[in-house]
Amino acid sequence: MTLTFSATLFLSLLSPESFFWPLHVGIALLLVCLPTPTFCRWAIISGLVIGSFHFLAYENRQIPPECFDSALNFQGTIADFPRTLSSITGDQITFVVLESLKVVDRSCDRFDRVTASLVADSELAIEDLKPAHFAIGQIISGSARLKHHDYRWTKGGLPGNLRHLADDVDARWSIESFSLHQPATRHSLASLRSLSSRRIDESATSESAARHLQALLLGRQDRLTNDDWLNLRTMGMTHAFVVSGLHVGLVALWSYAIFGFPRRLGAIHDQALQTALMTIGVAGITLAYVLLTGASLPAKRAFLMLVGSMLFRTLLWTPHPLGIVCTVGAALLAANPWAGLTPSFWLSLVMTGVIINETARPATSRLRTFLRLHIVIALVSSVLTTLFFGQVTLASLLTNLILVPLLTAFTLPIGLLGLVAEGVGLEAGRVALRVSSLSVDLLMTIFESVLSATEGWLLHGVPFHWGVFCLCAIVLSARLLPGKARIGAICLLCLFLSTARGQSSKTTLHVLDVGQGTLVFVRSPKMTMLYDTGGVSFQGRPAIDRRTIKWLKQIGVSRLDLLVVSHGDLDHAGGLSLVRREFDVVSHHGFGGVPCRPGQEIGFDRHITVRFLSGTGQLAADKNADSCVLALEMRDASILLPGDIPTAVELDILAARKIEKPITLLVAAHHGSKTSSSRSFIDHTEPANVVFTSRFGNQFGHPDVDIVNRYRRRGVKVWSTGSQGDVTLRFNVEGAPNMTVMRHKLIPYWAEGPQDTSVWLSE
């Protein structure tokens, strides 16, 4: 029944807006409810009704376009510790999460929870933006402007608007002016978190230990640096420093052991009273831990799953432990079905289920239970990391079997006991925190040694379908095979999973959505090529970080036969250092490599030829005009990649008769600005398709409306990464190439993204 309800709720949310939604629901009710058994019928009806409710709630949450045009006067409450970063221009940026918001303009008063950025400039002084000036629970008022979501829909991850939808974040703000006020009532929990954070910093033996202890004990992931996250992801240990089902479940286990002493001593003889007291005690301690760590969504979900399972047992309902977790998971999806879009939901669900299931099994000793639990957690976490993040590390099994148990069984409880002891004034608390800090230093030293020793064989791309297959096979092996055979089968499956590689039998060209920037990836059975590396975010992070890199590794890309960076502007070369670090680059031309030589040709096989038409990519004086211009001959198609060349260079290329028309696909020069795409250039190249690479709502106005109309009047089919996501050109063995996009008409209503540019997008 739980699975029927969840499946119905999920399917009801897949309705595209091109269908009339109420009619869609009515027809579905008639078709699926009548022939089903009674219990399934009610599950289906409940799923459809709740899906309808979420559809209406989603429509009411949409922000009117006029709210983006003016400043919003607001008042709200700071909900979490601020984060401070430096932008690419050197400006200091502080990010805060705001709740309980009130906006003066009634038509725009639709915000419950937002993320807001404050940038140090002439209006906001750097001294005013220091994290020490902000405290959880403080009231903040001022003026802010709405910012567009990150609508980038590229392979390897969700667009920013869907991530915010899954995390119950309504919008992004940029605060222009503000003032802070103390709340009428003291925020004791916020004060406790701030005090605990300060005590950890004072007791830490090193800056690295302080950062990792803050994340482990208080859920302060903002303290970890980008290098910390990279190392943790590489070793498959991210889950150990993100408070989720693993931590909440282990705290519940320790609480269960503490409250189990009276029962073992025979102090309480009434079984029902024992169970009730243990349930209340375990729930209370676990709730205190969740609140201390900031009550993040993964922690809250795990807590609700645990409370639900304990209630089942307290009320003497004894279904299978995994059935309990599935029921509570379905209830959480009913409250926010979009939570299922994020890996954190499934990681919390699975880890909580593993802990509940393993502890429910009989064991001869507590040590045996502890060892078995952590072995299962290590194996499951490795498989889930592979499934969700497209990579597996052979060394991650070692770190998950040794380092993670030490962190969760020693460092975490000692650190939490130290915080409690210091809270009641015991000097032993500082000693415990010191010991916890020393253990973190020791474990991270071991961790870095393992990372250095296994640097050459860490990452392997794993296709999603192989991840699903191995996950199912591991579950079946664990359920059906006897002890030694089970362990051997699971290890073999994990080894197979670590060596699985994505293979390509077709030739494809991907114009990836990297925001305000360009990145074109070409792949055939015999070669891989990258043209430009995308831009950088305002915080200085490469746009290809995480999502694009993850996808490339997931499809088995470990080397690039040809890398061409058209010129040195950040929106084209922003990810160059990351590409060099993550991939083996065989040949590098343009900015950062050898100069492009007009007239040079590189043939990879009889189907693909790369011709250099113009520019070297090296000049610093006039970067755009010196862009490396490439012409690709792929089977029977011609692709033109012009970088940011202006009209004058376009005319020079035409005069030299370097282009063989017609062009199958043209990536518009300079993102569709007025400085390029001259009438003569379009007329002489005769492109069938043009792709504009720009971020939706960018400050440059790319692509220019006149340029878009110039192409459309000539019958050119227009595509845009800003509104349609990745644009892919696929070549079959026979037949003409076909174009596909990530965001299309049949996607669900909540994934459509911006609509105001659809008037000029291709049908």
C-alpha cells in the first residue's frame, strides 16, 4: 500500500503543463481506481489528492514577474550560521538563510524561507558583514532585490530552482541595506549553538581539526573549505561530515543503550512502561542532537523516520523494520514530494533503514552487532556514492571500514559528551573536546596518506544503469546467500562496480548549459574533445564544478584527446585549471596551451576532422578578435565554433573562403551579442541551427533580441542553453543528425523553468 501511494503521488507530479491538469487527474481516477482492490484504491486516491494539493500550492508559490523589478522592504529572522566567501572581483560576500519573512508589498509577500547574499560595496561596509555580527535568531530588516534562480539544466545534476524546491527555499535575494535587531525573547538554542561553536574553536588542536569538528558535531558544513570537500568526495567520506541518517541513527543507538540499563538491572518490571520510557528518552536525546546540529533537512528526515519506527514498536505494531522506514519515507514525500529529487533524502532513508534493520537482528554480542553494522554501512554508502555521484573509489571501502567507524564510534560521542560536560561547568568537558580534536587530527592524517598513496586509481566513471544493477544484486546477495558466500559476492560486485566504465558507440556533440559561458563536448568511439571550459560563478567557483565533471566521469571520460580554449576570458576559460586537474589532456590548443594555427587540420578518424580557421587564442590585448575559430566536419554535418569573434573577423573569414556551407550547427559568436552575427555572415554560412550560450536573466542582455530575430527571419532554428538546458546533436550510423534538449514540452510543470523567452525559442 505504501509503495502504491508513493508511486501514485510521484506519477501525479509528472504531469506536464501542456496537459489540462484537473482533467488529467479525473481521467486517471476513472482509469486506475475502479478495477483495483479497496486498499490500493484508497492509496491511489490519496496519492492523487495530495498530488493535486501540491500542484495548487506550487502555483500559489510562484513569484509575480513585477517583484523582480523593484526593491522589497522586508523583515525576517536569521535561521542559520552565515557563510562568507570572496568573489572573483575580491569582494566579500556573506550568505544568510532567512525565515519568518514579511514583505511590505502584499503582492510579493510569498516568502517563507530564502537564501540572501550581502556584498561589501559602497553601501555595505566589510566590517558590517563579518559573520560575528550575525547570530541565529536575530531579526533583520532592510531592502533586497530578487535574483533569478540558477536555471542551468545540464547533465550531472538538478537546476538550482529544483534544488531550492526540494529544500523548501522560496527564492534568492540580494540584500542592499539592512539593520539587525535583538529578538523580543532570547533565542536559547541559537545561543547554545554559538557557544558550542566557540568552545570547539578554543579546544581544537589545529585549524583543520576545528573545521572538521564543527561539521561533525554541529553540522556546520560552511566551515569546510572547497579543498576539504574535494578530498572527502574523492574518498567517498562526505556522508561522515554531513549530519544525516547515519549520525542521527547512531545517537539514537547510544541513547537506547543508556536507557536500557534500568531494564537490564531489573529496576522496571512493566514491559509496556519500559518501552514507553525508552521511546521518550531516546526521542528526546535524538531531538536535542538534531536541534544542536541546526535541524538540517536530512537530520529532520532521519529523526522522523526513527520516531515513526519507535512509535510502531511502542504501540505493539511489529511490521518488518524496512516496512516501517518505507512508511515514514512515504509520509515525508507526502509532505514535500520534491524532497525525493535530492540524493540526501535517499541517503537518509537508506542509512536509517540499514541501522534499524541491522539492530533489529539477533546477535551473539554487542561487538558483533557493532562490526556488522559498520561493515554494512561501508558497503551501502560506497554503492550509494557510486549510484548518485557517478564515481567510486577503491580506497573508499578502506576508509569507510576503518576511519568512519572511528569517527562515529569514538570522535563523535566523545565530542558530544565534551560539549555537554562543558555546558554544566565540568573541566572534563574541555579535556574530552581536546581528545576528540586530537583524534580528528590523527584520522585526517591517515586519511591524507591514503589519499596520496591511491591518487592514481581513485576515480572511475560508472554508468547509472550499472549502479542500479549492482545495488539490486548486492541487496539480493545479502538476502539470499549464506554468510561467507554473501561477503564474497558483495565484494566481487563492488569490485565489478569500481571497474565498470561508460562506453560510447555513437558520435555526439553537446553544447552544455554552463550559465554565462561556453562549453562544447564532442565524443565518438575513438576520441573526446572539449571546446572551451565554461565560466565561473560570482564566488569564483568554476561553472563545471560538480555537475559537469561528475557527468563526464560517469560516462567514462578520463582523458581528452583535444582541448581548445578559444581565448582567455573567464566565461570561456574559467574551468581550465579544473579540467587539467581532473582529466588527462593529450593535446591543448589556444589559451593556456600551444597557439592555434589557422589552416591546421587534425583528423581523428574518417568521420571527424577539426580545422582551425582563425585566431591564436593567446593575445591579451584583443582577446575576442583573437578567438580560436574551429570548423568540425562530423560525418555529413558541419559545425562552426567561433568563440567571441566580432563582425570584422567574421568578414575576414568569409573573404578567405574558409567556411564550407551550409553549416549544420553554429554556436553563436559572443553569446548572441550585437557585436557579432552580421547579416553577411549568416547569409554566407547558411546555418540550419544556431545555439546561444548564455545564462537566463544575465546582466548583459544576451542573446540580443535583434540578433535572435535576424536568425529567425532567415529560417534558422534557434536554440538556447539558458532556457532549454543542454543542447545535443546526435549522429546515428545512418540518417541525418537529430537535435535534443534537456528542457522540453513534456517535462513536469515544476521543472519548466523560465517562460518569458519561450516566444522566440524553437518549437
